[in-house]
Amino acid sequence: MYTFNPGPSQVYPQVRQYLQDAFDEGWLSAQHRGERFVQLMRQTVQELKNKLNVPQDYTVFFMSSATECWEVLAQSLTPTKSFHLYNGAFGEKWFEYAQALRPESAGLKFGVDEVPDVYNLPGLDEKTDLVCITQNETSNATQLRDGVVLNMYNRLPGNALLAVDATSSLGGIQLKYIKADIWYASVQKCFGLPAGLSIMLLSPRAIERVRKINERRHYNSLMAQYEKMLNYQTTHTPNVLDIYLLSRTLTDRPAIKAVHQHLQDRANKLYDYFDQATQLSPLITNPEARSTTVIGLQGPAALIEEVKRRALAQGLQLGSGYGPWKPTSLRIANFPAIPDAAFEQLVQFFAREFA
């Protein structure tokens, strides 16, 4: 069985051995304040920076999920309000979550086939603490290219920081981290691991802001987490197993440049195929707005259900659509842990049954 569900998604086959090793090596009952765990954290952070080309002066934090990142950013880096630019369900949920904690927060929605003009955004003003964008919107298979992120960074008002949700792209494509202050993602997508861990990266500028605001009212306040991470520890009992699995898979995988090129080549082939060869068509018509790591297809609701049913019978689990696109679309994860053989089988399935 191959799963193309965009999260939780296919895990690396080596995870089975990693889990056995974790048990045999005693990691399931390891003390998270002990020197052994500190060494694991130090190794994992360094491997993450090396393999993903994360700047050495960025600080790495480990949390439970991307949703927890929403909360932490609102609590610790948004004294007044945030501004959210979004085109899909997860960007909108981030906005709604932030607004519940900081009611002055503002949001602006743009179209799924649109490349937003970041130089003309109503609602973005000098009181904004945090500008929030979703680099890869899992719900509708869209992606903001490097140029949009760079332009947004250059457009920041006053002392605002730029925060980027890269949940379904971090670890799969090469990102220009210096063009934003905050990046975060969960590991159950491009990292090919079980859910229950998220990664947040903060620039020196963001850390300076954390120290200045000095918010300490919550167990996961960023200032307290930063102080602990200076010694490679966490404020609360972390997901030791997932951190161990992350360390192992980072060690065994190639550098991000090679991973990025592989996924890009595979995505190009898939889009070329679905643009012309099947009864379904790409959900996003503008190539400049299409995601590399999540491919969305659209068609009549009855056809979508038939495709998913027949695919499942042949050992191919396709991801359902999400939100307003749920009945008339499906999503195909193009994550590193999914082997080329799975995509060959998928294309053969469509060529045979839905050409």
C-alpha cells in the first residue's frame, strides 16, 4: 500500500528499523534532562541545519505541532496584532486562531490562481507585530515562490517580523530562510515521520524581539523555551522518540538541494501528465501558483469518488480534497518518503483506467 495522503503521510520505510533501535537503545524511557538527551538534541539541531541549509545563527525549537506554533507566535511575538495573507483553509485557520488571542489581528484573502501583489495590501500598518504567510497551502495545493516571500520581507512595515508556515514544504524544497524571521513545519509531511513533533526556526532578529517582549505567562512561552534551548533542552517533556527518529532520518537522507531537484522533476512530470492525459485536471491552473509538494486534481464529485475507490483497490491511497474543494478534488503528496515506484504505479493506474 502506498499512501499519497498529504498528512499524516507515507513514512520512510527505514522508520521501522529506527523504532526498533530506539527501543533497544533505551530512548523510550530516556531522561530528557540528562546529558544523553542533550547530546541527541545538539546532534539533531546541527544535522537539521546542515542538511536543510538553515543559517547557523538561526535558533531551532521543537514543539508538538504546527498548531502549537500558531499559539506560541500569538502569545510571545504578537503584543498587539498580526496580519495574515492567505488563500486556503490552513492560512485562514491560522488567522482565526491568532484573532481569538489578539482581536485586532487582520487578514486578507487572495485567489488560488493569483500571485499576490504584496506592495498593495490593505490592513497592513505600523502597529503590526507579525506578518503571516503560508508558503505552501496544503488544502488547495498552492505555493508562494521565493520572490513573493522576498518581496513580502522587503515590504514589512515598522518593526514587523515575517512568519512563514512551511508545513508541507520544509524538508522537501530548498527555502531561502534569511528572507523571513520565522519558519515552522510538522514532521508528518516532508520529513516522512509519525506526527507529534514540529520544528520552528527563528532568526537572530526574531530572537531579539522575543527577549525584548519577554513574555513568560505560558508553559510554552518562547522566552522560556529559548533559555532552555541554549542548553539543548525544552521547557516541558518533549517527544523524545520523534526527535530521535528525526535525527536518524536526517543523517540518512541527502542534502536538501538534491531532494528539491528530485521533487521538482517529479512534480513537473505529474503536472505535464495531468494537464493533458486524464479525465481529471490540475486544481490550480496557474503554473506559477502550483505547489511542488502537493498536487491537486479536480473533477466531478462522482468521478473523484470513483478514482479514489479504484485506486485504493489497487493499493494506492489518494488524499481527499479539503474544505470547499473536498467533494470535487483530490490531493497527491509529492513528499521525499514516497518512492518513485509509487508514482510510476500511480501514472500507470490513471493511464489504464482514466485516460
